Amino acid sequence: MAAFFRTSGHAGWAGLLLVGAVTAAPASAASAPKARLVHCGEQTCLRLSGHRSSRAVAIRIGEQTLAVEGGRSWRVTVPLETARRWPGASGPMLTLALIDRRTGSESTDRVELPPGALGRQVELATLMVYPR
């Protein structure tokens, strides 16, 4: 979605290029899965959320298919104790497999975990807190 403003000289083209560059942000950044810590009853849980092409796409971690809520926009909330047992749950990223049950095709996506979420200690030099 680029706009062109008619001006004299080359400033019009520069404006067009600037507007085009600003509006051409990658779609994958906006649709990347997200992870955050939430309270669920008396315990702390990990909530994963993201987008998929259809309900027919299953979300899996390791060999475990997750029981997600939602349609194209999905989410799943699991206790931290469960999440800590997932394969690959020791690093700062978690790999999700997206399996289309109709076609059998599979792709992977990575989600960045909150610091220290799965039990590892993280030393922070700075902590920045933003209001919502």
C-alpha cells in the first residue's frame, strides 16, 4: 500500500520509496508465534499463541500434538511443569511443527520463550518494563 504525492523534483519519488519501505514489513514477523507466562489457578503456565493457515493444521512439539484452542488464530496454555518436559525446552527458543492433516505437509516455526521460563537461570544486565 504505497502512496505517491506529486511534488516537483525528485522528492516525490523519495517519498514513494520511503512509504513503500515502511509498509513492506515482512508478514512473518507479525504472524510469528508468541510465548508468555500466565497464571492458571494456583500455578504459573506457559501460553503459546500463533496463526496457522487453517484448522486442519496441527501444532506439535516433539512427538506431542498440542490441544490448541481457536481456528486460524490459535493458543494453548500448559503448566510450566509440563512445558519443562518438552524436548528442546532448555534453550531460549522452542521449535513448533505445523502439520497439515489434509496434505501431510509439515513446516516448523520457532517461538522465543520468556527469560527463565523453563527453569534455566538467566542473568539480566538490564530489565526494561513497558506499560500496556
